[in-house]
Amino acid sequence: GKVLQCHRCHPVRHKYGNDDRCRFLFPHEVIKASSFDPDTNSVVLMCHNTNVNYLNPYILVFCRHNHDIKCILSGQGAKAAMFYIFDYITKMDVKTY
């Protein structure tokens, strides 16, 4: 799991001119236990390693691929996730052949 889930910062992580902070928000803050934050209406996931994606151990073992778990509790969060997924699956790679 460590090979698949451990984040390594590369220049593409800073491609929008933000040289001081990774655009994928790494490193994460260390969180000792998962909890619910009523002020932001969000689930705060436990995080022991600041450079590891939020993961599901069963998905990791059975599918053996990188993934990032997010809890979406609001319509605004669901809409943002929908746009992100749509942009991701429809992006066009520039080919030279």
C-alpha cells in the first residue's frame, strides 16, 4: 500500500504557479482520530502519515490502485466532485503522432 498511496511532490504538483504549496494539499495535517466537525459540516479523517492519501484498506488490497477517499455531505461538495470527475475523464491528452 505504501508504494501506491505515498505522495511524492513533483514539479507538476506546482504547475499553476504556486511554488510554496502542493496543489494536492500535501502534506496533510496529523489527525489522531476521525471526527465530525459541525462548524463545517464535514468528516475529518484520521491521518497518521502526512504524505499518504486518505484510503480504504479493502479497496487498496483488492484493486491495487491509488485512490483518495472523500466524504461528501453537501450539495455543493457533490457538485464540485461531479465537475472534477467530468473534467478528469474528458481531458484530452496532446498526442504527437
